[in-house]
Amino acid sequence: MKAAVFTGPYEFKICDREKPKPGPKEVLIRIRAVGICGSDIHPYMGDGIDRREPGIIMGHEASGDVEEVGSEVTKWKPGDRVAINPQINDETCPMCKKGLPHLCDHSLLIGSSMRGFLDGAMCEYLIMHEKQLYHLPDEVSYDHGTFLDPLGNAIHLINRGGVKLGDVVVIIGAGTIGLLAIQTAKLAGAVKVIAVDLSDYKLGIAKDVGADICLKSDDPEFMDKIKAETHGTGPDVVVEAVGIGVTYNLALNMCKKRGTVVALGFTKPELDIAIQQIIYKELNVYGSTGYADECETTLEFLKMKKVDIDKVITHRLPLEKVKEGFDLLCDKNSGAIKVILNP
């Protein structure tokens, strides 16, 4: 089978690998689509390469067809269309027993080397345990099926923020997750969603997917405009989906007293933040990582076309052009937001 192997910063090699065979409870999947995640880009650029060690096959946002099943698999059969949950948990730790498998003490992620070396889906065939799969409805394309992970993340972070009917929500960062969070915030009942970014292009897409107000974060009148849009109090919920100190402090500074900041963006393990804002305004600051029980909701949203995915997907490429896809996402002027590879 063909596989895109990450060989080092800015380098991929298309290799011929042996087609894997499923174990008793495993399923062989013919991969039809796989998304390039922002978490893949940083190691590609040489930052945090321990998360994607050279030699690994990246890719954790994927969908495809069942080609073969193991001897003890009963739920799946050849030809079934599936979306993949890439978060693997042990089902026995305290967090798993509490119904929070995404916080598993021994969690693994396919296509990464964070807690183990697990090849991902940037290849023609992938083996997964049967419990990691979800039926992909006929109404959902393979490309859209790759959004089980990013849309699941967006739904989870809006749930973490406790967004409710009538809230004013600010989304900082109009990348893939930010654009999805704009839409899920509206579905959760937000009366006004404000998108914040430096890019006019991305803010244009944010407007297209439902943002009521779009603001550039470097606008000298930014805080005045936020106050004007929130009756002087600040937003109820702010989602930080960039991951740098400047934008985290922006979130803390604008959020209303006793409001909520959801921390999603992550680029460095430590940042300088305005801790006094959290204390003096009694802010609620919640982290958000992955998703717990949102998979079924995510697939229903995709099936019912509740979220505009096509405006988020900007490029589709064959697997052989994997490097081109990564380079597009590294180029701030390319217009790339979500790149899908079709093996």
C-alpha cells in the first residue's frame, strides 16, 4: 500500500508498505479521506517534533470503507462506510470510568508519537479496533466524514463553555476549529457570535459561516468595539483558538466579569498571561481537549447539514501531494484552511 511517511521537517516520502491484516477484534479500513490537522503542521515545521517523530505516518482525521474484519468482529462488515475516532483509551482508568475517555490516563492518538508511536491514516489502509469506528451515514461524504474529530472538538469546547440561549460569544482565531465553533455556538443558542482574527480572508469566511460581527484583533479600537457590541460588559464566553500569549490576554481582558474563557489554542507549554484578570473578574477558565460523548451528535450535525463544512475545506489533493498540502497550510497567503488528502 502507499503511505506518506514523515521523514523530518518539511519532508515526506511516499513509501510502499505491506498491507496490514486485522487481528480478531480489528477492522481493516480502506482510507478514502484524511484531513491535515493544525497539530500536524507544527512538527512539520520542526516545532514539537516529539509529537510527530520522523518515520511516522501522520493523520488522525479520517474516513473510509471497511475492507476486512477480524474473526471476532460482529458489528462491521466489508463495504460499511466508517468515520474514525482516533482517540484510543484503556477503558479502565478513573477518567474512563467517569465517562471522560478523552482524559484517559493512558490515552493514545493515531498518527502521533505523544504517548506512543502509532501510525495514522495518511495511507491507503489502516487497522483500527472495532470500537474506534462509527457508521458514516450515506448522506455524509468521505471528506465531510473526516470532521468527526475537528467538529467533535468544536462541539466539546462550546459545551465546556456552557454556551446558552442569549449568550454573546467571541471566537478568537478563524481557522478550522474557530470556523466550526462559530457555527456550533449559534446552534447552542448564542444570540451574537463575534469572530476575531488578523486575516481579512479568514474573517470573510467567518462571516459566510454565520459570524454576526467580524473584528481584526490589531484594530486600535478593538476593545471599544467589543464593549459596543456587548452593552459595555464584555462577552459571556470567549473561545481562544490561536494559542499565543497575546490572544490569551486579549480573551481575559475582554471577557465580562464572571464570564467564561475556553482555552483550546496551544503552541507552547508556557505563556505569560494576565492572571489578575482571572482573579479580579472572577473568571471561569476551562481547558478543552478532544471530545467525550459528542461523536453521535457530531455525525448527526453532519448528516443534517447543520454545519457548513464545504466553506471550511479549501483544498483537496491526492496522497502523493501530501507535501504540497502541508506547504499550503504553512503559507499564510495561500488561503488554505482545511486540506483534505484522498489516498
